[in-house]
Amino acid sequence: MSTHYLLPCACGKRTEIDAGQAGLSVRCDCGAQLAVPTMRGLSQLERVESPSAQERGETQQTSWGARQGVIFLGAVILFGALFPVAYQLYYYPQRPQLFRTDFKELNAAEIEQATLPQTFELWKELKLGFEQQGEHPQIQMYLAIEKQAREKLIATGAVAAVGLLLIIVGLFMKPAVAR
């Protein structure tokens, strides 16, 4: 058997509480908010011996309050958005390479045998190629794809941030008042 106490209200009614509610607030049937005393203060209240929930054949039901619901919703949104973010980061488009990195090795013999005017002409062609690289169709296509990927990443990141914000709000919410 668990020990319960009767907490008096200004309306004259007494609300049954147990030691687990020490230091919390409870609501009287009249609607008034009652502060439950600490463990030391409970000893001054009238005791009521009542059978425990198991002895009465009842099962204790735990219900979710708004706080738990907000935290759960935030976690679902956060983890639901993290997988698309990870996928998008893994498959983020890579900039195309227009010029071979082994150009010098492939053309070393030809460059060494070229005359000064031929070398100058080759240099002008290469310089013009680097300047026009931004206008290259592959670069333009890459920039469009990269912009689209960046926008998707920002959108899913914002959804993940909303989920994280909901979790933080839920953690700072006041717990539900025990009855």
C-alpha cells in the first residue's frame, strides 16, 4: 500500500496526492492551483492509506503531453531530413575538368620541338581557352546543375533546422501539471 496525503484547498476540498508529487503543483477540482509541499511538509498533512494501482488491478497509463509530442515531431522531422541532406552531399556535382592534367607529359616532345612563334601561338590558344572556359557548354551545364543541387541542399537543411528547433523548444517547455 502506498501512502497518500490530503492537500487542503481554500475552497474546503482536499486533493489526494502522493509523495512523488512533492514540490510540484496540482489542480484542485475547483480549478485552483495548489503547491504541493516538499517531503518535510508532507509529514504535516493528513495521511490516507490507499491501495496501490497494482493492488487495485489497474495499470498505470502514461500519456504524452504537448512537450513529448513536440520533441517527437522535431526528432522525426530532423532525422527525416538528415538522410536527404547526407545523400545530396554525397552526390554533390563535381566540376568538370575541361583540360587534361597530363597535358604537359602528352605534349612534351611537341612543345620542345616547337619554334618560338609556334610556342607563342600555342600559348595564345591556351590563354583564350582558359578565358572562355566559363562560356563552355559543359561549364554552363555544371553551373545549372550545381545551382539546383545547392537549392535542394538549402531546402532540406532548413527542414532539418526546423526539426532541431522543435526539439529545443520541446526541451524548454514546461512539463505538464500533475493531477
